[in-house]
Amino acid sequence: MAAGLLGGDAGSRRIPERLDFDAPADEEVAVPISGGRAVSAGPSIAFRRNAVFAAFNTAVPVSDRHGLAGRKKELARLIDAVVKQRKHALIYGARGSGKTSLARVFGDLADEAGCVALYGSASEGAGVDGLFRPFLDELPLQRGIAATIPADRPMSVQQVANLFVQGVNQRTLLIVDEFDRVAAERTRHEVATLLKLLTDMHSMVQIVLVGIAGNVDGLLAAHPSLRRHLFAQPVSPIERDELAGLLRLCAQQAGLSFEEEAVQTIVSAAIGSPYHARLFGMHAALAAEGAGRDRVTLADAQRDLPRRSPSGAI
């Protein structure tokens, strides 16, 4: 018999907190040279580069709502459909469009609204059991339910549905990222069946699927009867002014600034992708930092830009 809810606190989630970097106290101070004259002392080169990497942050998705550019409408729609109307959801779009960042910030807001938001990623070849078993350690389960879960064989769609309906005692959102990696048509049909069962059985568990696709059918083989219980949120390219604001915000956090021509060059090259705007902005900022400047110029923005375009190799 289980000794209580698995995974500790029911409000726990797999959404990482924002990282802040503090300058080491014993780091040497570098004094940039401009025009042959020493200027005011600033942070060391190593710390300044760390500040650029942390501010533009291309290695991991955004988890801070203030760093999520141009997605207020999408967030509001997801909150209304999933948290208020209790629908399942699909978040889909092109690579680099910010799907994962949107899903993480949405999960954070849903958690604040009283839901348990758990985050996971699909693996290639996974069936229904493989997709949802990784959540079990953190699910808010009723006492004793864990002992009934088969450990030596995969659970069927009906068994997973029964577990989520009978065993979960708190409103829970399961966010499954990279769902496009699930190539088996059978698995996609089974996931659609699971969503329908959870809706029909008034489960406290809702599922949010995230993946690369051009439309709903490209991500999920949904039953026609499921459509009214499923909210689809496309993630479209971000407007130019929103991308420009994102670049300026990142630069401010790194202690830098951009020339307006540099901003517009990067925005044009990013083609509406927040990931590419951050990537191009980071390389331009590193070029300026390497030259001992705190202002990013047009030349910095244009450096290596053709080979780093969204359609080419990065």
C-alpha cells in the first residue's frame, strides 16, 4: 500500500524556475578600451559573456512569462479553454515558433490557478503507456492506488483512463511536448480515444499535446466527436514589433543596447521566430562584447547572418 500521494507535494511541477546569475565576488574587473582611452570599469569578460548567454537563453525554452514575446492572446485563449472550460488542448506550429515556451508559461499560469501542471516529452516509438507512465511519480494519486498499477506490463488505454478518473484526486494538466515524435498512427488514435474517454468520464485530468504540425490532423488522429472537447492553438510567427521588443528586453538584461538598424536586420532575418531572434541577437551581442562595446551595431548583426538563417544550417 502507498503511504500517501506519490511524488511529494501535489502542487509540484516539472517547469523549471528562471535562473539568475550573480557575479563572483573575487572576479577580476576588465576595463574596456574605447578610442584609446580607458572608460568606466565594468564586469569581467567571463561574466559579461555569461550575462549574454543567460539573457538571450537559446539553450532552453522560456519559462518566465515576462520573457515570452507576443503570446498574450494565445495564453488567454488557453487559460479560457483549458482552465475554465476544462477542454483538452493541442499546441502546434513550425519548428522554432515558441510552442514549448508557450506551453511552459501556460503550465505555470495554470498551476497558479490551482491546477497541478506536469510537463513531459514524448519519445519516439512510445505507446500510450510510455507516454503517460512517466507522470505517475508526480500525479496526485489517492492512497493505495499506486499498488494497483501493473509494473510488469503496459497499461491499455482503458486502464490509463480508469487510473486518471478513479485515482487522481486533484485537478491535473499533463503537458506532453514533442508529440510529433509519435509516428505510429495507432498510438495517435489511442491518444485520441484516451482524451475522449477522459472527457466522457469527467476526469480531473486534462491533456495538452504540443508538437510540430501545420494543422490538427498533422498531430492527432482525432475522433469527430472529440473536436468539441478539444481546443487547438496554432503558434504563428510573431509580429515584427514584438520580436523587436524581445531583442531589446534581452539586451537590457545583458547590460547592452542595440542600434535600431541592428534590431530591424535581426527581426527580418528571424522571419517571425522568437528562437531565431534570440539566436541571432545572442551572436550579435557576443560580437559586440568581444569588441569591448556595450552597443550592438549593424555590422555585429550582419556577421555570419546568411549561414544562420532559419532555412539554412545553424
